[in-house]
Amino acid sequence: MENISKKTTIYDISKLTGASPSTVSAALSGTWRSRRIKEATALKIQQVARENGYTPNLQARGLRKARSGLVGMIVPAHTNRYFSTLSNAFEAEARARGLCPVIVSTLRDPEEERRTVETLISYAIDSLFVVGATNPDAISDLCASVNIKQVNLDLPGTKAPSVITDDYWGARILTQELLRSVKKHGGGGEDDPVYFIGGFQSDYATDQRIKAFKDVMKEERGGVPDNHIFANSYDPNASTLDAETMCKLEGGLPSGLFVNSTFAFEGVLRYFSKLPREDFSKISVGCYDYDPFASFMHFPVIMVRQNVQEMMKEAFIIMENGALEPKVTEIKPTLIQPRTMPEAR
Amino acid sequence: MENISKKTTIYDISKLTGASPSTVSAALSGTWRSRRIKEATALKIQQVARENGYTPNLQARGLRKARSGLVGMIVPAHTNRYFSTLSNAFEAEARARGLCPVIVSTLRDPEEERRTVETLISYAIDSLFVVGATNPDAISDLCASVNIKQVNLDLPGTKAPSVITDDYWGARILTQELLRSVKKHGGGGEDDPVYFIGGFQSDYATDQRIKAFKDVMKEERGGVPDNHIFANSYDPNASTLDAETMCKLEGGLPSGLFVNSTFAFEGVLRYFSKLPREDFSKISVGCYDYDPFASFMHFPVIMVRQNVQEMMKEAFIIMENGALEPKVTEIKPTLIQPRTMPEAR
DNA sequence: TCAGTTAACAACATCGATTGTGCAAAATAA
DNA sequence: TTATTTTGCACAATCGATGTTGTTAACTGA
């Protein structure tokens, strides 16, 4: 009954049932009707297979069919609520389609991205979801050379369809709400300082968000000085330094702070943790990205939650339609008020 | 040069160089020296392979060698700092060994765990890391039948080696520190109420933590009523209800709360978010697990950070030594004071 | 000079599943 | 009864890489 050492194959089942390997294959892969196998034969084979704990060797199947049933996804990092929620949604969609999800983080390193994608291709993944890649188009070149369909998420590319958040819109409403909060809790003046920290200049999302931030600041405040904007990296440690610089420049905490991503927020908090609690009485923070705990600080934190479920759903639809034109689909995010906990996920 | 439609194989390289497929294989897989291929031949083949963007078909290799180079890991969920940090460490260790990490979440569902492991086995993973499984021993049976090495993490099993946190010790120091905080910020009396919320009764880790909690409470307070302990589920929503029940029972927030995992903390916060801010002046929370944002609330939150790097390192060492005896290795966690941000990861 | 090495590679079987083709036997038609 | 179709399955090639076993030709030693 139990095979102690090696996996049961169709050849084992073949011997046990007296049927040929091809018949066994048909019976077990579900193609037996179209191959005109008698129902009784198929049922018997399936029965014996079950008794012997048979599961197909998916490497062999993949080799023969030139597709593996694996869907790949690369993300910049796991330790981040936004990306891990994307992983979660990705797995759900993949599972719903009977596919096996493979998620690998690439640490925002172009070389690592390349290596990882090459590895995934070598395992014959059927399609690839690229989240927040530093260079989606380089990945497109890799995928195109082997006919693998690709969809970008979070950051757009020009050689494959992309599903991203409407960052300009999201950053606009976030900035507006932040200014409202500053007016309410800040020092009182129309000139309460507001800063921007986090993200990478040349990054599309950051670019959009800075643009929205500047636009709203212009509309409501007449503008914002360039040295109030720090966008050098997604590395939390960089944001720690930026926060320090900001406080030195300002002579204390500003009344408003737009934090671009929870990565940056982590870094900012690392600096904040050195300050006495009283210092936080007037600051309001707007953070682009959502984390349930981050929304629960002792100062107001307004957050933007990207609509991960819908983004992923859309990405899979595009994939299933062939993932042809490099069209960009924008999904609107949601504003989350301080101390709010939306439903799980 | 560029192959527009299909992957380059050793047969393509064979034709291009005039060498036989087996020679090409040897030249490209690095075994050419022992197979007495002339260096010049090997170099030429490698050159041509590079020019044509050859990468090996790992499914074919895996089929032939009966191992895939994939290492599997299952985790209960992605959207949790503890587990995602484990994922991160797992990837680092796997990469350092030239293996391809495959991480899948199984949602604390025994059936999903089984299905996922079966799928991973079908892809011929070389070894399996099982994190926080509801039933590690059932997985051991699956792995044993196909000779796949397994190591459990977070929750121990009896049929495979396990690496876990010294939960009793960790919960002891957390409870002690929590009581110290309660003494400092609480109502003032020796009888400030302290509660426990989160986790699953029959779960080994929860069991240890409750035991430590009770022991310390007995030592310092003479004991704790049974109805102060809520341990029904890791589902945040359950903890939301538990928090509500607790507050009804107590007529407000208690002075001390031991929260078992950030999952539970999320649920608790969902209820807390409905309470006015003044209510939080006296509460101290001890949370078993670490999350940078959770450590930064407007009331003291003492956290326990499990030593993920070391756990994973140890797990890989055990794996490399054959993963034979079902020995349990315990790693000590670290206490993190409120508003503290340890180095990243 | 001729057996005996050794270098350098080619041929071929193999891993496990899929799939086009072939071929009896059974069923149906004429 | 004979011709024709259908049923039910077996055979064998194939996917791409690996490793064992040949097989030459050059080389060595006595």
C-alpha cells in the first residue's frame, strides 16, 4: 500500500491494473473520455491510483506539455503590508484557477530581479506577475524571448500591460486630507510646514505622488519649498536620516508630513522614537499605503489603502485575455481615516 | 541571436557548435572536466550558449535527476510581520545555497496544508520547511512516503525535527514586564486586572504562553481568574469579539493585556478603535510577536520579537544534517520595549 | 612495430507523463 | 454472411537534460 521510498508512477499503476501506461495516463489526467477508454477501466485505474497514493510527477508533465502550471510573481519585499496583501490576493486568484503560485522577493535589486526571473523561466512558469520592479521592461525582454505572458503591477512598464494605482488621484486626496488635519491639529497658522519623505525620485509612483503633493500645496498654500521634499530611497534607514534632517531644518517636528509608503514610515518612526512624546501634539501624518497598526499612532495618521484585490483580479483578467498591449490600467485607492480598521486582509 | 519563440535547448547549441548534445550538456553543467571534454570545446560551447541566451530547462533536469532544486516552505499567512520576516530569512538562506525558494500560505487550514504539500511534492521539492502548521505530523507522513526531508518551525511536531521559540521563557519575561508597566501606569492597586487574548487553546505555543502567564500571575498576584483568558482563535475577528467581551466584563479597559500574536492585536485594535482616546490612559499591553508599528501606540506596548534569523539558520543546519531525529530546538526571543525600533528586517 | 593507454567525444537509454497512430475485436449495416 | 464502422486499448515517439557505455584516433612504452 504505502510506498516507503519512491513516488508511485503511472508505470506502477499500469502493472497493478494490467492496463498500459497510456491508458493509465488518460484515466488519471481526465482525458479518458476523449480517448475512448471504457468507463469501468478508468474508474478501476483511478481507484488503484488512489489506493497507492499516486500523484502525478508535475515535472514530467510540465516537460511534455511545455508548461508547468506554475505562475510566478516577484515582489520587492515580503515584510510590508502592501506587498504581503498582494501576495495573499495573488495566491487566492492562482488557487482559484488550479495553478501553483510561486512568489519570490527580489529586494529592489535589478540584478536579483533578472536572476530570479531567469530561474522562474527555467522552471517553465506559465505567466509572470511583476510587482514594483525597478526595471519592468528588462523583464519584458526576458519574457518575450520565451513567449511568457507578463503583467506589471504597482509600477508600470512600456512593454507589457500594467495595473497600477491611480497614484496622482490618491496622493491628491491624501494631501488634501492631511492639510485639513494640519489645520485642525497644527500650530494654527496658514503656514504650518508640511514635508514629504520617502520613495525614489525616478520611480513612477513617487513621481506621481510628488506631483500631486506639489499641486495641492500650490492650490491651497501657494506652493512648497523644494527642500521640504525628500525622495531618495525606499530604504527605511534613508528615511530615518531624512526625518532627522527635516527636524533639524525645522527646529522640531513639522505640522504635516506626507510619508510615501510604510517602508519610509518605518524609518521615520525609528527617528521619532527618540523624541519625547510631547513633541507629537501637533503633527499629522499622511501615509501612502495602509498598515493596520500604523493607522493607530498617538498622532493622527491618515492612510491610503491601495485596492489590492481589485488590482490582482484585473491583472489576472488581462493575463487571461492574452496580456497583449502594454496598456496601463489605473485603480483608485481608498482613504483611511486615523484609528480606523477596515475589514481584514 | 534572439530566439523569438522558444527556449534554446542543448540540441540547438549542439547544432550550432557541431558537438553532440551530451557534450553540450557536460560543457554547460560544469561536469566537462571529469568527462574529459577539451577545454577549448567546452569554452566554445559556453560561448555559443551565452550568445543564444541559453538557460537549462530545470524541469527536464529535475526529472532526470529526481530532484528539482526547489525548497518549499508553507506558512499560515503572508500578511503578518512575523511570518513575512520568516519568509525573508528563508529566501536568504535558500539563495545562499543556490536553491529556489517556494513559499505558499495555507491559511491555517489542515486541508489546504495537505493539498499544498502534495502539490509541492509533485514538483519534486528537495526539502520542506513547515511553519506554524496545524498538523505537522500529517505532513510528516506525506513527506516520509516520498523521502522528503522536513523541518518544522514555530510549532513543533513529533515526527520531524522542530525549531521553535522558547515560548514559556518569552511569555514569562513578557508577563513580568507587563506587570511592571501596569504597576507604573495602571490604576495603582495591586489588583489591577490583567487579561490574556489570542491564540488557539490546543496550539502548543499558546499553551506554553498561557502557562507562563498563569505562573507569573500566580507568583506576583496570587493567580488569575480563568475568565480573564481568551484563547479561541488566531483570527483577528475573534479577538475583536473577545476584546469587547473583556471590556463588558471589566466595565472598561483593563490595566494590563497580554495579546498573543499580532493577529490577535489587530483584532483587539479593531475594537479599541471605537473607544475614545482618554480610555487608554492606564492600559499597558504586552504582545507576543513584534511589529514595528504596533510598538508605537499611544499606550505602552511591550513586544516579544522571535529570533527569526537564528531559527531559520538553525533549521537549515538541521536540514543539511539529514533532518533525522524529531528533536525540538528552542531559541530564545527578545523583549522589545515600547516605542523601540530595532534594526530592520 | 604492435599491444596497451588515454584523450576526446558520440550514441543511447533514461526520468514520468502525454499524445498521435495503429490495430484487434465488437457492433452495426447492407 | 460480408463489409464497414465503432469501441477500446496498446505502441512508440516525444519533451530536455544527464550519465553510462561505446568508439575512434592519437599516443605511449618495450
